[in-house]
Amino acid sequence: MPQTAEERRMIGAEDILGGEIAHWEEIVRDKARAVSEMALEVQDLKNSLSVFVGEYNSRVGVFYAKIDRLNLHTDIYRHRIRRLLELGVSNENAMLVEEEVEKEFRQRMEEVKRQEEEMNRSSDEFRASLSRQERWEMLSEDVRRRIKILYRKLALRFHPDKAGNDSERQRLHEIMAAINQAYAQGDIDILILYVEQAEKEDRLKLETPVEKLERLRQDADKLTRMLAELCDERTKIRQTGTWKLKCEVEKKREEGEDLLAELTRRLRNEIKQKEAMLEDLVGRYKKLMGEQKS
């Protein structure tokens, strides 16, 4: 049966629309590939930096935290001695000085406590990362490759920048946190579950050709922004002092030197000096109070 002019026009329009969809699908595929590769690179940088920070804090940071506590107590005892000499040594004035100490040094006390808790938490995470690293190294090369493929797919699918509203963004943040943890631990089963979830959600989507074309254009814009943000994030990581220290430590390690061990030795000596100084101040304070009692 011959086609009418209207039918030919509609078929021509469909062909044009189909060509546009194919064009934008190719653009989105290329951008998605670049974004997923960059997302994997950035996450590897973060994982590597996290392990280094844990090692640094467990080997060096704990000593800096101890020095901060010693400095705090040294300043407190200096304050006690100075104020008692100004006010006169008595039990009443000693109580007044303790109130001053509580008020003046409260913020520093809280900061030292927070820092110590952070060092302990970081040390625990580092020890956990060692076991994760052992697990990762035990995986076959094929499994590691599959994990990276899965992660690239998931980092693209669940990136928070793909959210259309705040609640969706929060949901994607939570999902990506779980995916990042699974990737760091080499847990392929969890990654597979998220891939299956993504495929199920995608199958439920119903789009007209016009809606699909509009969605592809929006995806292309989002992917362009995502790639720019990931590139910026990679640059910022590499510019941090922590990353530069990590690179220096690794360079020295390759040369047979342990930079962190050298830092630790210096800090141990500094701690001994500060402990002796604090012990002297405590002795002076006790002597003052003892003279008052006598």
C-alpha cells in the first residue's frame, strides 16, 4: 500500500530523531568512559592517601598528640605557679587558680582530647586497612580487574551529581560511601549487588524517543561537569601537603630510608625533654603547696 505524504514525513522525522539519539548516545558513552576512569583514579588516590595518613598517625601523629598534651600541662603548671606567687600561697587561692585553669584552658583540653581520639581512630583504621590490603593482594588478577570494572560502572551510575534533588543527592552519597568502602575492601559481592540494583532501576525507566533525547543531552552536560570536578579534585589531592609528604616518604623508602622512623626518633627525644620540664614544674608546684601547709 503506498505511503501517504504524512506517513513519509513522520518516518523522516523518526529517522532524524533516531540519528540525533544515536549521536548523543555516542557523546554520552565517550564522556561516561572518561568520567568513570577519572572516578576510579581519584578513588585510588583517596584510598592511598587514607592508608598513608593512618600509617603516619599511628607512627608519628601519636607522638605529636603526646607533645601537645605535655605542652598543655606545662602551661597549666606555669599558670598555677605564677598565679599563686602573685596571689599568695593558700588553699583558698589554690582553688581560685583551679577555677581559672578550668576556664582558660578548657578549649585546649578539649582540642587535645579530640586530637588524641582522632589519632587512636586513625591508628585503628590503619590496622584495619592492613588486613584489607592483605585481602586485596590475595585476590586474583582477574578478580581485581572485575572489581575495577564494576567500580567504574557504579561510580558513574550513582555519582551524587546525577541527582535531581537534595534527597536524591543524599541517597546517592550514602550509596557511594558504601561502594567506596566495598572497593577499598575488594568486596566484589557487594559491588555486584549494587550493579544489579542499578540494572533493575534502569529497566523500570520508560522513555519516549523525545524524552530520551532530552535526557541524553542533560546527561552529557552533567558528565562534562562531573569530569571537570573530578579533575579538580585530583589536582587538589596532589597539591596537599599530606600528599607531598607521602610522595617524599615513598621516595625515601625506595632509597632504603625510613623517613617516618627518623621523625619518630626526633619526637621521642623532644618528649623526654618536655617530660623532664613538666616534672620540674610539678615539683615546684608541690613544693609551694607543701610550704603553705607547713
